[in-house]
Amino acid sequence: MKRQLEMSRIILLLGIALRANTQAPVLRRQHYLLEIDNGILKNVKPYPEALSKDVDLSDLGLRSVEKNAFDQLVNIKSLNLANNSLQELPEFVFANLTNLQALSLAKNNFNTFQNNFVGLNNLKTLNISYNPLKHLRKSFFFGLTKSTDIITEGNEFWSISTELFENPFLREPNHQFEFDESPDKNPTLRNEFNNDDNLILDDNLQVKICKTAQGVVKTVEELQTNETLSSECKQAGIIYEQRTLVLKNLGLKAVEKGWYKLNKFSFNSIDLSMNQIEEITPELLNDLPENLAFVNLAGNKIKQLRRNVIENNYFKVLNLKDNLITQIEGGALEKTQLSGFFIIGNRLKSLSFASTLPITLTEMIASQNNIEEVPENSMANLKNLVYLNLAHNNITELKSNTLRGLTSLQVLILTDNKLKTIEEGAFKDMINLRTLYLYRNAISHLKSGFVRGLENLKDLNLAWNNIKKITNDTFIELPDTLRDLHLDFNEIESLEAGSFVDVPKFTLSLDGNKISAIPRGAFNLPYLHELHLKNNSLQSIDGDAFEGLWRLRRLSLNANNITSIKKEAAKNMGRIHLLDLSKNPIEKLENGALFGLPKSRGCFVYLSDTFLKIIQGGLFDDV
């Protein structure tokens, strides 16, 4: 009795009901002796008179199977282990079932397979439906032949390794993917304005600010040890590591002459943001000392900058973000040596003042204004400007002389304007420009010479425009330095042979367009590494469409309308590292469909959110 409690062995007279395929069941009645101990299948032994070739072990609550459990079933044709609680199987567990033609592991808890299908040379159908399989990794299906159909319905695959069927015992081939160049890092544009690491603030220093009830600053000076503050004074904030004096959000409206009395201390910046200052007066900025390089007046109520007011050759960066500025008079900043001028989020309508900005300027951000025009030649004096951001304005056109003279410019951002027209030669002086962002505009047509002069351009972004067609001369003047070209979310319906030749060299992104077919020769890009065609209208994969992409490592075709993939679809994908087919209505991956993809470590096909029901064993082979 005790032995019966310890070893709950079950002898069952089985009525075999095996689904040899996914259709109607085939009924056979024979005798098998099952040895099951606490959910562990230890042995399946046929009675001598058993003639059936089908064994049904479904719905038995099995949690695991011992390695030799099926050794006495060498002649069976089908085995059903569906609807149990199996999470994994012993290696080589089916190795003796050389006559097996159908195996069902459906509706279990498998998320991995390791040498489980070795010896199944005659298997026609493997059913792994409705398991929590996310990734079909290297060698999961080693042992399966090209004649095997793998039923995958009800799984939610994310990825499939191109080594899915490969022998795990073979040495990994050494596939070296060459890179012609490593991605450049964007140049550091922000000025290291007088930030001498040898200058430090004594962390015992305390500062007081004294002001009138009307918000007029009388003095900012050292607070002595044990000094008692009067009612009109309070202690100011200090960020010692940054050498910043913090006078923000104190209700300040103006300053008296001689208000700043901290000249002997090495403050690098002063924060006057979030106050009530309405006007920049000579008293505010002109007496600031040499070491004080950064003035932050963001979030005040300044309405204009007048000429002949600011005279200070020491401070290098002026931040006027989020004020109410509608006008900057010509010459308002010409008596400074600014390197950085930030006037984000104001109410400017014109950049006419730019013609009198100091030649020392290297960085200007005038985004989020109401700028409608950039007068011709207004930038001609800014020979040292490296970074210019005019995003989120109302600029409608760039004439050939609009940006004349910006010979040092490396980054130009014109995103989220209303640009419709770019004249030929608009960028002709920008021989050092590396980054040009034109996304979120209203450009519908690109003249072939619109990039003329951009000899060193590396990143061109034209996403979210209204471009409908790319011809073989649209980008004919792109420089051979171009690495990345973004044309996402336009209205491109067609490409031509020769649409893209030699450049870009790293990334071409055409996501979110209306491309339904790609002609042979559209991509003559021997150096390209990534091609993105997500969210288009492609219905099939034409292998010839990707001819000329000899170094392509990533191809994104997700969220199209691809329903099937035929042989030779991947014939020009010999160096692909990642093929993304997610969110396509693909139901079957046939033999040879992805032949051409490299069978190498780290090479995957993404298949999340597809309707995949069948994978054939020769998917990656020339079948």
C-alpha cells in the first residue's frame, strides 16, 4: 500500500484518438502500458498484440518525460503529447522513433527545445501550436528535415534565428561583417565658455541679495559670517560645482547701477530666470565682470532688445528663452562678443537683426518663434556660426541667398516650419555642414540641385513632408560623404531605377510612405547598412528589388501587407543581420523562402504580430 502511495503507477487501456493532422481525428483502439509517477512519464510499453502505429498521450497532466520513455515505440507513426503541462523534453528523447511521421506538442508550456528532434528523419508534421514560444533560437529545430511542416498557430513569435535548423555541435563559422566606417559622433558645438577647472568657489561663501519692495535689486554681495539679514535682504542660492549664482524666481524687476558686488569671486554664470524683468538696461549687464560668462534671463517679460544698451565684451552666452520679445533692433548685440545666443520661445517674426550679430557667434537657437522671413544675406557676417536652430517657426521658403555666408555651419535645423520651396544653391556656401534637418515641413518637390555645395553633409532628414516621387535625378548631387537619409512619412508612391546611387552609406529610411513596388536597380547602394521600409504598401518581397545592397545588415519591412514570401526573395540578402517582417499577414514560410540569409550567430528574422501558422523545414535552404 505504501509503495502504491509513493509510486502512483497507472495502467491504462487507451482509446487512441490522435489527430494526425489538424482535421478530423483518426480512432484506433489498442493496448499500451503507461508508467506515470507524479506527472512524470517514465515508460510507454505496447502490449504484444498492439498493432496501432498511433499513440495518444494528450490530456494526461504530464509535467515531464524521462529520456527513455519512448524507447519501445520504435515503429509508431504518430505521437500526440498535446494539452499537457510539459515545459521541456530530454535531449534525444525521440531519437529512436525513426518511423515517426507526426508529432504534436501543442498546448503545452514549451519555450525552448534542445536536441529534441534528432533522429526524426521521416517526420512530416510537427505541431507546436499554442505554446509560450517567443523566440525560435539557434538549433531549436535541429534534426528536422526539409520535408517537415511545423505548425505554429497560436504562438506569438518575436524572432527566428537563421540558425534555427543548424547543428549545434558544429563549430561556429567566422562571419566577419565589414564596416567601411564607424558612425561619426556629432561634433560638440557648445562652447566651453571660460570654464576654467582651476577656478573654484569657496564652499563657505554665502551671498545676500537686497531689493526694494518694488523688486529693484540694490545689491548682490557677500553675506558675512554671523551677519543678520535686514528685512529687504535674503540669502541667494549658489551651485558651487558649476560656479553659478542663483537669483531665479525672486520677483525681480530691475537693478540699480553698481548692484553686482561679487567681482572678486569666480562665478561663471548668473541665473536670473523666472523673474519679472521687462527690459534689459545698461545697469543689468554692462558692469558684469570678466569671469561671468553665462547670463540666464529665461522666463522673464522682456519685450525687445534696443541698440546702444548692451556693452559687455566679457559674457559669452545670453539665454532669453521664453520671454515676450517681438523685436531685436539692429546693432542690439554688436557691442558684445557672444558665442551663444538663445532666444527660444519668443515672438520674433524676422531675423533681420542677424546681420548685426557679433562675428564671434558660434551657436544660435531661435526656435519656437513666429519667424516668417530670413532676409537675403542677413547671415553673411556670421562666419563662425557652427549651430543654427530655427525649428518651429513659419518660414515658407529658402532663397538662394537666404543663408549666404555660413561657411562654418555644421548643423542647420529647420524642422516644423512651413517650407515649400528650396531654391537651387540655397546651401551653396555651407561647405562644412554635417547635419541638415528639414523634417515636418510642406516640401512636395525637390529640385535636383537643392543640396548643391553641401560637400561634407552626413545626415539629411526630410521626413514628414509631402514628397510624392523620387526620380533618378532627385538626389543626384548628394555628396559621397552622406551617411543617413530620412524620407519617412512622406507620400512617396514610386521609385525609379537609379533613385539612390552610392549614397547614403549607412541608413536610408523610407518608413511610412505608400510604396507598393520597388523596381530593380532602385537601390544601387553598395555601402548601405540599414534600409527601413516599414509601414508601406508592399504585398510581396521581390528579391531583385534589393540588388546592389551588398553590405546591407538590417532590412525593415514590418507593417506592410506582405502575405507570402516566395523562393529567391532573399537572394540579395547575403549579409543581412536582421530582417524585420513583423506586423505582416504572413501565414506560411515555405521551403527556400528565406534562402540567401546568412546562417550566422546573431542573424534573426523578426515575426511578431504575424498570422504565422506553418514553417517548413527548408525555410533557409535552397530547396
